[in-house]
Amino acid sequence: VANKEGEWAGGNSSYGSTQSSHNVFLSQPDECVQELKSRIDNSIEEFLSAELKSVENMQQRAANKNNIEISDVKYEWYGWTVRMEGPDWNGLHIHPQTNYSGVYYINVPELPYPEGCIQFVNPHPIATAYGNGQPAGDFYPTKSGDLIIFPSWMSHLVMPYRGTDEKRYCLAFNVVVEKYWSEK
């Protein structure tokens, strides 16, 4: 993830963390980077294939769109590296103008819960209302090698961490689906 120091910039939701330009990391010819890119691409296809089997998509198939396969789904994805250290964190945000987002954790220091966790916020409008029993969201601790894919409209944040000087690196990405269904 060795970007030149001048290539790092803060993102819109970053509080101390820095990120590379889109696809700077993924475009490196290094064999290890290209293998990671291939594995993420395979994971995206597995995820989209599972999406095709979801209840919502069964309704689409019932609407005269039969025999949908992953080969019918056209998509592109792009990513950027994120570097966090010390008290860095990412505030609540979504990823607009894309269908799915994800993060691959390259290096994650061991931290006490919930420091450094990604939190997905319950999208229900009254989820945080006092006394309603709805959880406001869930914290997911992560470790090096974890990969998470989620709908881009889902609000999320990354908790700050203070327990180490070790840097954390991840590859964040967006998936843009160009065509959901074939017209067979």
C-alpha cells in the first residue's frame, strides 16, 4: 500500500485518516496486488450471484425475467486505499451513485472492542428513538484479511482507535451495476 506521501488526501468523511486516489493501488503491476484484485472480483461475483437468489430478485424473476445468471449482470468496481492511525476515524457516510460498497482489511492492529470497528447504522427512521427497542446499529470488529460487501445506501462509520501507534490499511471499493437483468 506504499503510496507516495503526496498521493494521500483526506476523504469527505475522514477525521485524520487519509486515502489514495481511486485505483492507484489496484493499478500497480505487482503480482500480489493483482492477485488481491482478482480475489475481490471473485468475491463481488459471489455476492452478486447470491443477490440474484434473494427474495426481491425472485419477484423480479416472477415478472417474466427468467433464468437470470451472474453472466447477465454487468458491473464495474473501483477502489482506494485508506490509512488510519492514532485517533483517526471515519464519520457517518454512505457511498452515493453506486450500488454496493465494500472494504478489504489489509492490516488491522489488535484493538479493544469497539475501537476501529465498522458500524452499520439501522436505516429505520426511528431506530434511535428512546425506548423503542430497535438497535441503532451493529459494530463489526475486523481483522487483517476480512472482506465486507454491503449496499451503498447503508450508513456506516469507523470508530476511532487510540490503543496503538500501528497504522491500519484497508482497500475500500464501490461496485456499479450497469445491468441487473437480462431481457431473455
